[in-house]
Amino acid sequence: MWRSLRNLFHLIRLVLTLARHGALFLMERLPHAPALGVIARVAHALLRRREALKLREGERLSQALEALGPSFIKLGQSLATRSDLIGDDVADDLSRLQDRLPAFPAAIARATVEEELERPIEALYSSFEDTPAAAASIAQVHFAVTTEGEEVAVKILRPGIEKRFERDLDLLHWIAELAEQLLPWTRRLKPVEVVELFAETVTIEMDLRFEAAAAAELGENFVDDPNFHVPAIDWTRTSRRTMTIERIHGDRIDDLVALERSGHDVDQILTRSAWAFFQQVFRDGFFHADMHPGNIFVRADGSLAPVDFGIMGRLDKKTRDFLADMMTGFLTGNYRLAAEVHFRAGYVPAHKSVDQFTQACRSIGEPIFGKPMHEISLARLLAQLFKITEQFEMETQPQLLLLQKTMFVAEGVGRTLNPNVNMWELARPLIEEWMVENRGPEARIRRVAIDAARAVERLPGLLEKTETAIGELADGGLRLHRDTVTRMAEEQSRRRPGYWPLWVAALVVLAVLALD
């Protein structure tokens, strides 16, 4: 009861803030909930500020979310991936939502570091800049030099930020639960699961040890790549609320003037960016999901260096295979393939028509088929695909939301560097190599061999369990009638069981070895 009352109070505050900014327009358009639309129109008529009418809808929503604080700024950035729900124009405005807040005092930053690391700051850093290099909704960054002489960036959580996010996340979860209970049509969109994914992302961001671990994992994946440098973590100066990481020197990837002044080849930078992104998504299934231009720098040697690892995405092998086959279907005009992979993955219910879904895929693919690659946006293709989901009862796939957002940002950076070149076209050799290794005939044979080998590995355990079961039966467990035993023996003798599955597995393994 107390939770409901508390969240009801916060919900009223939320609605009033959105109404004052004229940002309840999404409620006005809900076809399945006309009552909410009436409430939104009345609230706008009574509370909307006059100056709000001069702004675009997305701008009004952005201002409202900024007024509501850090949690809702993060929520707005997540909503920017859902153009299927909020429309392309609103999504574009939310994608530019700035995660910036006034800095908190340097004295608090220093005190936090000393409390977390249990040492005087002078014993940790020979110099510590009081003016922060960046101040965002969750943390701010100060440049420093360690006592060993290493240049570093020190990230420090805002005071009290955990409690504020806990309160706001509880409100969002409460709203999502109510929506699924009272508005059954929302269940397809999985609001509770989406909020849980958002909460998981934010929770990880508020434990800087997780961010440090993410940076370390990404660094391991690219340890031998001279074109992609992940800054090293200083684990001795890292804890839950503070993190010390190698300082990166370089030019922002979207600063064309600085890049030209430094003598960099813009097309080469774009190629390296495309390859690095593709490797993260398809090779590793672990990617930087907040790759806006301020989070990636070009170093003096031309290598790319990402920063800020608070938001990372993961894709399992099944999802990566789905994406590869789906995109292949669209880009080659094989819409039947694009449709069938949705059914194989279980994204579209089996009772729906494959032919009709193929037709829907064609409606998305035909406008781009045959166009030059630099005019094709794979991120927008995904967004358009999400728009047809309601008709086919396709459930929201939360694991794809971060990817879609990241693809939008990556393509935006690519257009800034060279509007006439598509980053995916530059990555084509890597894509083709990956497709041969992972989706071609040899890859299928390898998978069959692996599955067969696993079956062989499980065989001794299965035989042991069978022997145990027979022993238990012999000890007086289950009694079979004499005629039943006789018929079982006759049937078994007619089948003449052998070891043919093992021979097939062995032949497959030999075939794979021959291919290698």
C-alpha cells in the first residue's frame, strides 16, 4: 500500500511536469486507451506553457525529461531507439538529449575518492584537477596524474545518486506493472521486461567496478588490434563509486577541422570505425552501446580510442545469426529469407502467415533495394521493421534495442565523416569473411560435428543412468509382465541396434578436419 501511494504521488508530479512542457502527446495517440487521451488533452489545455507551442514535439519531451532529472534523461536516451513507438521525428530529437548536469563541488569529489580508496588523495595522485572535464547525470570526470606519473581520468559518482535512481526506477516498474495488468494490449511490448533491462543498465552504471570490468573485457577482445585502443584500468584506484582509467589524448571523431589539422585520413577513420563496430557486434557479441561522438577519439597514430563504458550491449550467437541472415535477406532482395528467420528465431508466432510477413518485409526492403549503399541505413531498416510488429504479434526484443540505438549513432558519425560513403559497405570484406566462417556450408558442418561430439560425450553418462535404472528395476522397483518382456526382446532383435550414430559423427568430424 505504501509503495502504491508513494508512486502515485510521484506519478502525479511526472504527469504535471510533462503537461507543463506539452509533452503528453504520446498519451493522446494511444488507440487502445481513449480515456488516457482525454486526460492528456485536458491536462495540456489547463497547464501547457505558451512557449512550448513553438517547439517540436521531441524538443518538448526532451525539455520535460531534463526537468525530471537524471533517471528520465537516461530513459529518454533509451526511448530514442523506439521510433516504432514514438515516431522518427521524436526519436531523432531524443537522440540529441544531452546527458549533462551542473558539476558537484571538487571537495565532494576528493572526499569520495578518499573514502572509497581509504587513502589521502595526495597518496594516490600527484595532481588532481578540481575543474571536472565532464559532468553527466550519474558521475563526473576529473583528470589527474598518479604518484607513478601516469596520466589518468578519475570518474566519481554523484552524491546520493543511487537513492534517486532507486526511487525513479521503482516508479517506472510500478507503471509498467499497472500497464500490463490494466492494458493487455501492452503486454506484446513487454513494458516490465524493458524497464528491467533499463534498470539493469543503470544499476551497472552506478557500480564503477562493472564499468571497469566492461572496459577490461573490451580491451581483451582488441588486445592485438593496433587500430582500436581501449584505455587500461587502474584497478588499485578503482572501487564501487570511483574509477581510474588511462587518459586518452586525441581528437573527437566528429571534429573534422581537428582531424584534418592532425593529418588524419577521414575515410580510413571511417573504415576502422566500421570494422571495429562489426567485430564487436558479430565476432564478440559484446559492444560499446553509447558510442556517440564525444565517446570516441582519434589518437595521433590514427587508432580509435573509446571512453565511457557504462552502457554495453551483449548479443548471443543465436541473435547474431538472426541479424546476419535477416540483413542478408533485405540487402539481396530475398524477402522470404528475411521473413523465415523471424519465424525460426521465434520472434513471430508460428500461427502467423509466412507469406504475409514476407510481403510486409518486401514493403520495407523494396524502397532500398538497388540503392547505393551510402543511401541505405540498416538502423532505420530495423526501426521500420519494428513498426510492423503489432500486426504480426511480434514481441519486443529488448536485446536488440541497444543495438539499434548504437547503429543509429554509428551511422550518424559515418555521415559526418563522409556523407557519400556507407560504413557497412566499408566493412563488407569483414562481413563476407564472417558470413563464410559462421553461416556458410563449412560452418554448418562444423556445428553438426560439434553437436555430434557433444552427443558422444553424453553417451557414457546416459548409459550409466540406464544401467542404474535397470539395476533399480531388478532390485524390485518396476515389475514387467513376462509377455511384455518377451515382446520387447523380439522388437529389439528385429531392429538390430548398432553404433551407426557414432560412425556418422566420426565421419562428420573427419570431413571437418579435411576442410580445415
